[in-house]
Amino acid sequence: MSSAAEAELGALYINAREAVYIRQILMAMGHEQGKTSLQTDNSTAEGVINNRIQPKRTKSMDMRFHWLRDRESQQQFRYFWRPGASNLADYWTKHHAAAHHRNMRPELLTAVKKIIELRRKKKQGNKNLEEFRAL
């Protein structure tokens, strides 16, 4: 990829392509589908897809962004921008301030109390299983 925007467009294209067949399966099962939202943290990629930015060098991006625009015009997708700090997938690949790490701990890590509780339940379950087998 020659730019971050092109890489983001490529990722949006891959995700949207996967979503198309999932949408079709759900519709065949009788579940009506509204627009599927696709989020990007790259404002240039979002601007290209939503026709607010016309890139000068689009030769390598043409097929992807025209396909994405076409699917949006068919009311299948809605593309929107959200800052990278709120994107859980980007947490592992971006540099963040210490405060951001503290705020993300509850989202990403299991609390020690919860782990202890789960272990206690597992032990109790194993005891019940042993008692059942003894019958």
C-alpha cells in the first residue's frame, strides 16, 4: 500500500466483502437487514468513500473504493469515522498515554476477583461431577 488511506480502504473492502454474504444469509433466513455500519479511524479513507474527498492518485484504489461506494448506494453499508483511541483493535498497534492504558484495563483485562470467582465455580462444578459419577 502506498498510503495509510489506501490500506484502510483495503481493510474496509475486505470487511465489507465478508459482510455481504453474511447479510445475504440473514436475509434468506428472513431477517431484514438495514445498513451495516463499518467504522474507520482514517478520515481520508472515510472521505474518499463518502465522496467528500477526491484523491489524485486513485489507480490502485479505484476498484475498491468504487465497489464500496456502489454498496453504499445500494443501502447495504454506512461508513463512518471514529477516532482511533476508541477502536479496540488499534489498542495493540498504537502508542497511547498511560492514562489511556488505565482507562482500558477494565475493557481488556479480567479482574482478579472475577478469576477467583470463576475458579471457585469450576472447583464446585468438578465436585458435583465427582458426586454424580459416584452414584
